[in-house]
Amino acid sequence: MGNHQHHAQTTLRVNGKPHTLTVDHRRVLLDLLREDLGLTGAKKGCDHGQCGACTVLVDGRRVNSCLLFAVTLDGCEVTTVEGLSDDGEEPHPLQRAFLERDAFQCGYCTPGQICSAAGVLTEAAAGHPSHVTDPAAPSGEPVPLDREEIRERLSGNLCRCGAYPRIVEAVEDVIP
């Protein structure tokens, strides 16, 4: 009974760089990012997918990394808050907007909020509706992001400090 039956070689592109690791089948993406790759931006909040502190992008879609087994993501592209900016030098427009709007207090939820907001911008541009999108809106066309849309779409990211008004303003600032 070797221990290898519970492990698999997994390759992920994380922030543009390939990483091939032998991963325990039970290891979640959040732990792999934080402990194996040293990317500590995504936070462990509730560990149940309910707070959004662990939000990252997998193949451009928002995910709760505390719920995804890393071995299931073989070949996927993972983007964390550390990899949002193109060059790693200049902050991503969302990061700059969060700073300018003072859209955080303790900052614990901020990386997840920013990754989630990046996903929201992509989803709305691709025409994905939310629960508050007008049912009469033309299907497949970009969904305009007003405050109600932003609040609804970011509702899975909790902020215990209550910085929500500033978070919405920061997202509004970067709407193309």
C-alpha cells in the first residue's frame, strides 16, 4: 500500500508560469497556492466556499479555491491577485481603484474581492446575466454594470469591515 495511489502529477499554469507538482488528491487549490507556491494573496476565510476570501480565476472564471481539488485542474490557467497585472510592476486597474477609493479596511477580503471583480467585468462583457439583470435585455450582449448589478455579482464576497460602498465605487471606476 504505497502512498502514491493518493497522489497525481498535476500541471497548472499559475500567473502565466507552468508548475508541475505531485499533489495529494485531497489537496485543494487554495492550499496548493498558499503552501506549495507561496502565493498568499488568496485567503482562507471560512473554508466552506461561503465568504469569497479565497476567490481566484481558473481559465478566466471566478472560483472559490478552497472548494476545488487541485488534481481536477490539470492543464488549467490559474490567476491569483499576484498575477492580475500584466507585467507585475504596475498594479491592475482594479488594484489601483481599490487603493484610490480606500475600498478596504483590514484588507483580508481584498484579494478575493479584486479577483471576483475582475471576473465580474469579464462575465458582464460576455453577456452573462445575473439575478438582477432585466429579463428583457438582449441575450448575449454585454450587460451594463450599474450599482445593483455590481452588488449582486459581488454578493459572494463578504467584507466583515463593511467596505461595500467603496468596493462598488472602485469597480465602477474601472468599467470600460
